[in-house]
Amino acid sequence: MDFRIGYGYDVHRLAEGESLWLGGILILHTKGTVAHSDGDVLIHAICDALLGALKLRDIGTHFPDNSAEFKNIDSKILLAKSYGLVKTRGYEIVNIDSTIIVQQPKLKPFIPEMEKTLAKILEVNIDAVSVKATTTEKLGFEGREEGISANAVVLLKKS
């Protein structure tokens, strides 16, 4: 069996008056992401991991942040399109492991819904999608609540 591993990372600035989308769900908070799309750092990191595993470059190559076509786009659409590229090359997801790094809000209550949403889009069992969240103990840009980041690793196998 042919396996491929991909890694993704994304970061966005946080600002008052913006929406906070994470893992395909809207989280009510005083700050949200500043972005060309909806700014879902978790989905963007997963897209980069999927694309990177098959050497398909990165999310910005396929969905440029200077294109009007992708202005305010729902990142769930970008995830479905990224996974479509993976499937056309004959691969499927074995599992995804991801981490969101943010000081506030606390994300534990939202993780099951994020995992369910991601699993549905990616056509996998929910057990194949792991979402974790952590703080930086008030260190760095995430700790100062200036930004949010996410990391993701995916394992693909030849179908």
C-alpha cells in the first residue's frame, strides 16, 4: 500500500468585530479572524496538509487570497475542493490529527462538532479526525490574543 503524510500550518490575526470560524463551525467570541476567506485556520491547515501530502503545493496556489472568487468564501468549500484533488489522484484519508492554538475562547465544548463537520466533508468516520486545542500560557501572539494558529497532519493511502 502506498502511504503519504502531509503537514499543514495556518495563522490569522484576530480582531474585534470579525467572525470566528473554526473546523467549519461559527464560534461566538469577541474577536474573529482577519482574512480574505472566512479565516478558518483549522480547515486551512488541513487543506495544506492534504495538498502537501501529494506535492500539490499549498492552499494559496489553488485558492489565491487576492482573487475575488474566494473573497469571504466558506472554507468548507475549500476543504471539499482540496480533498477532491486528493481523490482524483487515487488517495483517501486514513486519519487527521490537528491542533488549534489560541488563548481565548476555550474550545473544548466545540471540538466534537468540529470533528463531526470535518468528517462529513472528508467522507471519513469521525474516529479518523482528531481536533485538539491548546493555549500558549499567554506567551507569543496567540497568548496575547493577537492571533490564532493551527497545525494539521494527515495520512493518506492509495485507494
